[in-house]
Amino acid sequence: MEKKFYPALNETLFQETLPNGLNILVVPRPGFTRKLAYFVTDFGAIHRDFTLDGKKWETPAGIAHFLEHKLFDMPDMDVMAEFAALGANPNAFTSYDVTAYHFSCTENFEACLKLLLNYVSTPYFTEESVQKELGIIGQEIGMHNDNPDSRIFEMLMENMYRNHPVTVPILGSEESIAQLTPELLTACHKAFYRPGNMLLCVVGDVDPRFVCDTAAAILPETDTAQVSRTADWQEDMTCITPYSSCTMEVAMPMFQLGFKCEPPTLGEAAVHAEFVGDLAAEVLFGESSALYLRLYEDGLIDSAFGGGFETIDGMALLTVSGDSEDPEAVRDAILQEAQRLLEEKISQADFLRLKRSAMGRRVRDLDSFDGTTFRLCAYFLSKFDFFDFPAVYEKITVDDIYEFLQRVVTRERCSLCVINPKEQE
């Protein structure tokens, strides 16, 4: 295995790519009892159309999330009961662009790792089990649709994007998942759960060589599937509509405002763009900003107010949300503050303080096993070594912030969504 040491962070990373294409990352944490493993596939809710071994597949919305649920079914065991017997805490999640399976434990790590690799790599789909799962996920969809936080984000995506599949909920709909079959689930598993499309990341007091040898023994020796994705998601930088609203059971009006950004690239350039976006958000409306204090004192926002720069495969945006009796006034104040910052500028001292603070938060986050493991995976899939992030901060200049504010924080690129209390209907 390749061993890397990062003196700026005092971190060590072991990395290896198996002959079958599986990438493995191990971060040793000697002396800690907790161990955490993530088994991640570069496949999420937006990756619905693909070609597998020459055959084109167009799959229904929600298939990635449905597949995540179904992989906990094994023909000869109860996966959750097995983890419980080993004293481990397993879980999984599906996002727009990845699906991750993980567990944490303080004992029986070797057995837990073998179980994780086995169940995720074993497709077992029957008509009966698929039909049973439809009811379970149908209930989850119902709860999701009643959640104001979920609904307002989905409204915003519908306002902003014409072609990108981020407009479709991760869970799909009851109608879309009703189209799922064992054949479709098997095709998705073969296309995206192959070793060359996956990443295994472990943090804890573990033997890196054992992790690699275990994965090599359990997973297929070769990865021969020929897969290509259909991702024709070209977008201009204008929004479909600048404003929309609805009513739900909320105590006071809640809002989410988005500014459309160019889609991310890969590697250091993508991370540089992300860090610039986050710093611009902090300058513009962060808790230490002049605008935040003014909006708070005027009673236009409360402690729920906040935002940042977000990326999903093929799209990016600056977003801010919260509760307010006058969301349009908040939007207008943000647009005006961006212009003021461009005219009056930011002092070099304030910019350096801001940059040091942002980097310091990321360094402190390394104390979290969960945060470290997730970021190692996410950045690796974006072709960047997460532990190299201090060097990216060093290269960011105040002019990068000005360029971002001038290009992105404009009325043409923004959309505002509001959920009003039902009694205001």
C-alpha cells in the first residue's frame, strides 16, 4: 500500500487500488477504540440512465434509494441482526450522487467489515421482496412530502434547473417506484456496484493490510462490466422562475434562496471553487458579517438563518435559508450587500482572518471520525486528496471572492421559495 504523511495536519493515509479496481483508503487512529468503515458507490439518485454492456437502460426515479434498502436483504441472514450481535451500528444513505453503507464499532471489526462487504456486493431481489418494500418506502415518501425542509429545497430546484435531474426527489414517487422490478435492480447493481465504481474507506486503529486483503478475498477478482452514464444536463445560468410559494403546517414563513453557479469540475479546481463559494457566503451573510447583524437586529431573521455553497454532480449553487416574515426583503438585502462589498471592498486583515477561521474549522472537523471518513470519500470521488485542503486555502485571494460575488450574486441567477403557514392562505 502507498503510505502518505501530511505534516500540516499530522495525518497518515494508506491508499491502494485492487486489481479489480476497488479503491481503498485507511486512516489509522492508534489508541482509539472506535472504528468506522464506509463502502461507497459513485451512484446516486440522479444517475438513472446508463448503458450496460451495450444495452441502454432508463430507470424510474427513486431506484438508487430503493436499491439501498433492498441490499440489506440477504437470502440466508438478517443483516441488521448480525450487526447487532457484533455490537456494531450500521446504516446507509442515498444522496443525489452517491450511495454509502457504513458501520461503526468498538469490537469485532474484522467480522463487521466482512459482513459489510458481503451484503453490499450480494444482489438478492425477488418479486415478493420488491413488493413488500414498496409499502415501506411509500410510507417514507409520504413523510418526506410532509417535511417542509425537503419540500422547500425541491421547490427551489424546480425553480432553478431545466435539465438537471436534481429536480426529481431522491426517493422518487409512489408512481415511479411502482415500476421497479428485480431485473431493473439487478442491472443497476451490476452497473454501479462493481468494484471499479466503489470506494472503501476506514478510519480507526486497524491494520490497513487486513482491510485490503479482506476486500480482495470477498469481492469479485475482476470488473469486466462496460458501463457509461447518460448525463446531458447542460444548463444556462438563469433560473426558470424567480419566485414561488406554497402553504404547509409551519409556525412562520420559511424561505430558501438560491444563486445558480457553474457546475463543478474535478480535482483541485473544483475544491478551490467550493472553498471560494463558502468564503463568499461567510463574507456575505455569515454570523460574523455586517449583514447578518443588521438583519437580526431588524427582526428579519432568527437563529435558523444560514447557508453556504453546495455541489452535486453536474450542478452547484449558493444557498441560504431560514425563517422570516419578509423573505423578499432578505433577498433584496443580500443582493444589495454583495454590491456594497464589491464597491467598498474587504480589508486584507478581515479576509485573512476569515480564511484562517474557515481552515481552522476544517482542521477541527478531523476530530470527527464521521466527518473525516465522509469527506475522504466525497473528495476522492471528485479526484482530490482531502488531506491536501490546506494548500488550496493558501491559494485563495480576496479577488477570488470579488469575482464570485460579481458573477454569482445577481438577480438573474437567483430564485426564492417561500412556505407560508396555512392560516395565511
